[in-house]
Amino acid sequence: MAIKKLGNSFERLGIVRKINELVAQVNKLIDAKSTPALVFTPAAGAAADTNIAIADIKTEDELIAVLRYDMNEGKVDGITNLVGEAKISSAGNIQIDTTVTTGDLLLVVWNDKSASA
């Protein structure tokens, strides 16, 4: 199964094209029988311990990365991987334990276990 491409949520940062190029390269290398089905989902940040909607994610899936694009006046101040404090809280949702990400952009990378089985 191929990795899904990103939509326009990150267009203003100019990273969509680069990430989609990477996705295309990775897709060429994927053997659907032995490789995880990685999904890249952009999302808006939220308060700590608050559900963040991630379409199609299930509790049995595996979080690979939760990249926080720390935004300041429309520019990225830094990128941090918050996967260590993130969890799939319920079908369709993740939560980040202590870090407030309100106003930031997130890129959630997860393994769709049902697609890679």
C-alpha cells in the first residue's frame, strides 16, 4: 500500500512539495507485503491532553512521529518530535500529554496496521 500524499494544509510553509517528493520516492521502494503502510496527516495543534482529530487512525495503529512545527507570526521557529508524549486516545484521535501546541502545525506519521497486515 502506498503512502498517502499531503494536502494543502502545509502549503504556506512551502514543505508540501518536498514531503510529497519524499513520499513518491518511498512509494517506489515499498513492498506492500513486508513494509508498513505509513500515513502522513497534517493537523492543527491543541491544548495538552486534548483530542486532536486524525482521520482514519485506530487504537491498534502505531504512531511513528508527531512533528510539531512551532509557529511564530506565520514562520516556523523550530520542529520537535513529540511522539514520546503522544498517544492514540481513541479511534480518530491522538493526544499530547504535556506540551501545548495551540497555534502550531502538526505532522502526524503513523503506521496503518490494517493496511500493512
